[in-house]
Amino acid sequence: MIVIPAIDLLDGKAVRLHQGKYDEVTVFHDDPPRLAAELAARVRRLHVVDLEGARRGALAQEGLVREVVAAFSAGGGEVQVGGGVRTREHVEGYLAAGARWVVLGTAAVRTPELVREIARAHPDTVIIAVDAKDGLVATDGWLEVSTKRADALVRELADAPLGGVLYTDIARDGTGVGPNVEATIELSRGAPFPVIASGGVGNADHIRELAARGAYAAIVGRALYDGRLSLDDALLAAQTTARP
């Protein structure tokens, strides 16, 4: 299983939110490009989110995102970028800047045909973010909740050549209580593309459980930065063999 560290950007810093709440922010690093360069020596994939862009519904820290992508890519790694991405121009701009994947969340709910169009123009580069609150997909930086169920959104876009699905249980995000393993695995059974688990990873046992259940990848954020989970332990746990 792949371990993907997350760098969430707000006010020019690397932060983590608690359950997606913008008034519960913890700053973990003042120099995100430097953090990305340090991680590039350890892992091959990075998750980067422009939190201000997600909240505004438009790119807000594009310059900083590009710096982070460049710093990580210089070490040979690949980056997935999201937050405020709403148009084909946004996607193509980040791809041109060196991102390997671009994450679309709100756009997947509101303009699925646009997502299909972009995915067909750039196969295997678009990841849809399925951020769920009580099973319903949240949008606009998790500030709004749609009427679309997570599994229904994945089925709706199953015909597009996506690069994957990023599934987050918002109630668990930033809490360290563990990811929603059952929902992640259930979603992956019906998806023709990889499903990435996100939200709630707090220790190595959480990584082992995901790996043992056959999860493709897991994003880890707060637990890495507050010291509850070392990157070495996360990578070792990810080597757990999936149960038949």
C-alpha cells in the first residue's frame, strides 16, 4: 500500500484542520516547499491542498502550490494537487507546472460532464475527491453538503478515465481516531479506478488495517506532524500483506 503525506496550505503555511473546520487550525511548518523537499527524500508521492482555494472556490495560493510541486518533483516524486480547482484551465495549469494528478471535488458534484471532458483529454490524471459527511458528499471546502451520496458519485463517473478517487470521512479528518475502513473498501469494490483512503489515520495500526484489507493508498497528515506516527513506522506498516 502507498503512504501519501499531505501538505495542506493556508496563509502560506503547512497546516491541518480538525474535521475540516477553518477555525480549528494547527500550523505545522512555516516553509511548505522546504517540507516538500524533505519528504521527497523519503516518499514517492505527495498530496497538496490549497485550503484557501477550496474555501473560495478559486485558486488562491497557486504560486505556493507550484513551489511545493517543484520542490517535491526535484527529488523524482509525483504530486497530486487540489483545492479550488474548478476549470479545465486550472487542471492544465497545474499539470503544466509538474503535478502528476489534479484533484477535483466540488466540480465532480456540480459539473460532472466537465470532469469527464477533462479526464478524457488527460487520462489517468484526474482524481475526484469524495469527501463525505454522513454518507453525503461535501463541497466548497467542506462548508456545504450536497444531496449526492458518495457511492452514487463514483458510479456516475465510472465511465471516465480517472486517475483515482480520494475518499475522506470528514468526521474523522484530523482526529486520529482511524479512517473509515469499511466505507473505503466498499467504495473501492464498485470503482474501476484506485481509491485512496483519507481522514483519521493516527497510528501504524490504522495503516496496517487498511493494507490488510487491500487498500490502494492512504493519506497521512496530522499524525506525522504532531509525532504520533513516524514516517518510518507508516511505511513499514504499509507493507502488511493484504488478506485473501
